[in-house]
Amino acid sequence: LLNHPKLGPYIRNFMEHKALPLRVKIVSVSLVWITLTYCAVWVVEHWALRVLFAVIAIAVSVHILSYKTLK
């Protein structure tokens, strides 16, 4: 993957700097929320699973946003 023309630079930057570009943070957090919101609204009916999806989305967002922003 390190030699991949599209993914390689992202992986190397993360390994070297433990940082993510702002665009990657925005896309990642957005996709997490879109996916889990869709699942909570349209896929599951039990309220506990909906709450679990919200907790997962919050936790993953906090984790992603805790990394430094690569400039």
C-alpha cells in the first residue's frame, strides 16, 4: 500500500507525523455520520441500537479529530 499512487502518501504521512490532512478528517467524519445515521433511521428499529450507533459515531469522530491536522 505504501507504493500505491493514491493511498501511499496518506499512509506515509500518517506513519511519519501521526497527522491527517483536514480534507481526510472532514470526509472521514462525514462518512461515519452519514452511514450510521442511515443505519439508525432506516435499518434498525430497536432504540438501543440507535443509541449505540450514536455512541459509536461520537467515539469514532473524537478519535479521528484527536489526531493533529497535517498542513
